[in-house]
Amino acid sequence: EDKGKRCDLLLALGDALDEGGQPRRVLDRELPEAFSLAEALGDKRRAARACFLATLALAIEGANLPQVWMSPEAAEWAGRADRYAETGTVERVRADLTLGLVRYYSGERHQGIALFSRALDLARELGDSEIFWFASYLWLFIAAVPRRAEELLHLAEKLVASSRAGVRPVTLGAGLWNAGCVFFDWGQRQPAEKAWHELQELTERSGHVYVMLVSAMLDGLLATISGRLEDGEQ
């Protein structure tokens, strides 16, 4: 059997199972084999693709909680991604973001932020909608500190105004959620609700497990906000 074809089949299956909500299976089976085949072929593009799909699987399985990126498994995939990502490519953006998450949550926060900043700058240059949404939603989450408030607002505004063409549901959902949170923090309820309404519509269309999780978080937030408003009116 042709190694390249088998690698591509495993990557396609890993992608489909990620989207279908079976992250642990692809982390244990399809993606390690695909990565090994890519290494045997000396194919950096395929190897980097396997690393990206592993990153998605880790995020989905762990609901993107900090402890996910503190695990040896995450560090291993981040190191692999860093080795195989070419300079000035989408793969480089993804590798820097993954490595940034691992560094940030392992206590090396300054290094993590620097990697995120570099990734976002490159994502802007590449003009790829998916990678811009991917880098932006992570930056909106990681860099959410008061001294960056204006920077975050400008990025959130640019993000929601940008194209959705080719953007994965999981990326789009996370971007809409984080942009809405930034708007809400600024007291801009209308753009926040607009972003979150789009997220709710996306949930109904996609049925993606991670998007559904983010939407459930939104439902809880909106219920809390509604309760506070009702208390204030009494």
C-alpha cells in the first residue's frame, strides 16, 4: 500500500472524527500512525497536518481547559509541530499557537504571549480566514488583561467583520464567543449579542460537539445576565 495515500486517508479520518466528537480515538490511533508515516516519507506538510489535528483533538477532549496544555501529550505534539512547520506558513502559525499554549500554562507566560503575538502577526499577513480566526480567538482569550483592553476591542471588531469563508465551525464558534465577551466587557451589549446570536445559529447548523459546549456556556452566561437584570428591576 502506498504510504502517502494511507497517510492522507488517516489524516482525513482523523479530521472527520475530530469533527464528529471522537478526539481520544484519533489521538490514540489515527494521528500517531499518520505522523509516523509522514516522518518516514520526510513529508513536513503531512507531519504538520497531523500535529494540528492532534491539537484540535486535545482542545475538544479537554474542553480547552488549562490542564490540557500542561500534559506531556500536549508538549509532545507541540514539539513535533514546531519541528515540522515551515517559516511563513499557516503551519507555522498553528505550531506557534500550540507551543504558546504549552509554554503559557507551564508557567512560561512571557514566552507564551510572545509566541501568540508572532502567530497573530503572521496570520494577518497570510490572508487565510481560518487561520486568522484561529489565531485571533486564542489571542482574545490569552491576552484578556486590562492593559490590553483597547487592543482586544479592536481585534474583536476586526474579527467579527472578517470573512467566514472556509472557517471551521469549531474555530468560528470560539471566535464569536470570545469576541462577544470582549464587547460585553466594554459594555457594548448590542455587538456582543449579535456575535452570540450568530454562535447560537451556528450550533443549530453544525451540531459540532465543541460548538455545542461553547453554546452551553453562552446559555449559562445569558441566564446569569438576565437574572441580574431582573433583580435590578425589582
